[in-house]
Amino acid sequence: MKIIKFYQTNEEYGCFSNFADYPIELKGKSWPTSEHYFQAQKFVGTKHEEEIIKINSPMMAAQLGRDRKKPLRRDWEKVKDSIMRDAVLATGDAKIIEHTENDRYWGDGGDGKGQNKLGRILMSVRSELCPIIEED
């Protein structure tokens, strides 16, 4: 079985890291990275949540979130896995499109008239995963 390992965002498969520079939309806010979202949820509804969303880097967000001088929400151990799942599946029901003029089969052809097969596959996998994740 092939194993994919990831950690550093500048290495192969670094896009899987919570530190990867991809903003997400969740809870009515735009988060700079999924790490920002995850760490801020430890302090939801407090000034610490707002402090984390504004911090410049995911490493600094992680450091703030790991600061045990700040009181964690009481249910953190119960909710942290579902919060991470929310971050990973933050695309929700958004339509996913590979937008490129270079490919009318896998992409949208740049004009929206392509088949967008890659985007359709990603949306299909997301919909298959959602029921499984909700059962955990």
C-alpha cells in the first residue's frame, strides 16, 4: 500500500496541511487557513477567537491556540474532531470547478462550457464522505 506523508506546506502533499495557505469560509467568517479556524474554535465567542482570526500566520495561530493560560471551551475534547472535519470539508455544497482554458474535459475550458470532470469527481467524493463522517 502506498503511503502519503505530509507536514511541511512547501513539501510534497503539503496542501493537506492545516497550515497550507488556503482560506476557508465557515461560521459566517473567512479564515486565513484551516489552522486559524481550528485554533479559534477553542475560544469561540471570546476575544481570543477574534485575536486568532486576525493573526498573520498559521504558526502564530497555533501558538495562541495552544496557550493554556487562555481558558479552553468546556466541551473542547468532545467537539474537536467534528471541528476539524468541518474545516476539512469547508467547501460545503459549493460547486467545485477546475477553471482553465487548457482543458475542456477535466476543466471548464475557461469559458464554463467544458465538462469539468475533475470538479465533478471532487464534489462526488465530498458527498460520499459526508455521510461517513457524520457517523463517526
